[in-house]
Amino acid sequence: MSQLFVRTGIEFTSRQHVLAHIGEEMLAQGVVHESYPAALLAREAIYPTGIALEHHAVAIPHCEAIHAKSPALYLIRPDKPVYFQQADDDADIAVSLIIALIVENPAEQLKLLRRLFSELQNPNTLQALLDTPADNLATLFRDTILEPEKCEQA
């Protein structure tokens, strides 16, 4: 399905700093076109992606599929929360987990967004993603968010 990139142990000064980092990293990984970094910043300015959940907040930055070369997710757990504007409000919220989506198919993007919203609303799932050691984060994310039906079948 998608490549999964994970980064922990990093600090950002602003959401623009986060978005610039995502753009640079995804370019370096070869999963996006040169147009991606600017498109990501532009979309976030118009359609903010901060989401307040029960105990924490997440951000799910993404942009149009035409900027993707191959599907990927970039999961970032910064050392300190970063303020993102809420998707449904003008207020800023302190985000503890950032999940950048890179998709080639708009229908897949919508499906993935629905799955993320559904799974991240479980406070235990989000807390586990925030607490797990860095070297287990990719596996936990894959097992709980991307492929939970495989875990249920095991």
C-alpha cells in the first residue's frame, strides 16, 4: 500500500516549519513531485488540518494527489507540541502527532482520512502512539491504523 516514514526526536518552531520539513523529506524520499512542498503549504493555509481529539490533538496535512509520485505516510512525533490551526475553527491547537498523507488516488485519500479519523478518536490508540518507543512506532501505527483487520484475524 503506502510507504511509511517515521520521525521522532525533532523540534519545530511553527507549523510552517513542520510543513517545510515534510516537503523536503518527501522530496528526498522521491515520493512527491517538485510542486509538493509549495502545494502542501498553500493547502494548509486555506484548509487547516489541526484536529482536536479527546485528550490530544493531531494534524493531518495533505494536498492534491497530482503532487504525489507514490503513496506514502509520514508520521512525526515531535518532542514538543506544535501549534496548527484547527480544521473547524480559527483557533490554534497544540498538536502532538502529525500524519502527512501522500496519495495518488483521491478516493484512496478520502478512505484513508476516514480510517484515521475513526481510529484516532479512540483515546487509547492515540495515547499508545504517543507513548510507544520510537522503534515501535511504525509497527504500532501499521497494526492499529493501517491494517487492524489483519490483527483481528490473527
